[in-house]
Amino acid sequence: MRRGSRRRRPHEPATRPTVGRGRYSVKYIIPFEPGQTVPFRGRPRQIRLDPSLRDPLLLEDDRILLASPAGCSRLVEGWLRHEARLAFGEAVARHAAALGVEPRGIAIRDQKTRWGSASAAGRLNFSWRAVMAPPFVLDYLAAHEVAHLREMNHGPRFWSLCRGLCPETDAAERWLKAEGRGLHRYGREPMGAEG
Ligand SMILES: [Zn+2]
């Protein structure tokens, strides 16, 4: 399956939080397995085995500890999705309260070309991979989609709302352009080893 610039519709403005162009060669894939280092909330964390662990997974400082190597890819991705749901839930609630809007719901997905989207019905979608980025980036993505509940466009009023909710809007846009697509290297099994 390819991901690339062709999925980006030409009418979309460049400032949309897109994942970027290009596709990734298998050799750059970093699977979620012991020994690998993956980012979480902007900091590198090494995945390590700890058979004495009581829970299947524990985040401890800069280590993600796993009790067993069995099913580790699914386990780590499931944990990241869970953390993404919590972080986006908190950030969306905060920004929505500040703007006086009410989203209809939040879905966490693995969107290939977008970090987030908002439907006309008020549903917000986000990529779980944003939880690997620094917290201010996730906060910006939440602010961006919440601002769309007022302005369904990328005009000056939209950006004014967005920057009002998240003062780090411009820094986050820069981070996503420079680093965002690198987050798509993580967690995919090389050669389809696992579904
Ligand atoms: Zn947008």
C-alpha cells in the first residue's frame, strides 16, 4: 500500500495538517518490538522486556516495559491509541470549552494523509500517531479541529481562532512539516509479518 502526495487533494491549502509527501521504504520501518526506540509525547523511549512486570505494559521514564514479547506490536500500538484518545479527549474538551462549541464526538484513527479532520456534523478525527509528537503539537491539532467547528475553512478568521486557542500554532505547523511524516515509520511490520 502506498501513501503519498497523490492522496492529497489539490484544492487543500498547504497549511492543512497533512502528513506530507513521499512514501516510506520498508527499510525505514521501526517496529514496536523490544530493543527499538520510539517517541512518545516527543521523547524517545526504548522498548524493553521485563518478565517481572505485573502488567503487560508499563511506561517508566524513557522506557516502555513489556512483560512478554508475544503480540508486542499490537500491545504497544493499542497503548499508544489509548494514550492518544486520552490526550485528544482532554485537549478537545479544553479548547471546545474556551470556544464555546461542542464537538459531536472524537474518533482516533490511523489516517494516512491527515493528522486530523472535522466533519460538518461536528465529529473530530485524529491520528493516534500524534501522541508520539511533543505535547504542544497534539494540543495544536486539537485546537485546529475545534476551531473548524466555528470556521469550516482556512481563512484569516480560522487562523485567528486557532492561534487564540493555541499560541504555539506556528511552531507546531513547523514541527509537523519537518518531523510529522517521520512518525509514519513506526509500528508497521516489515513484509506483512503481522496483521
Ligand atoms: Zn484544517
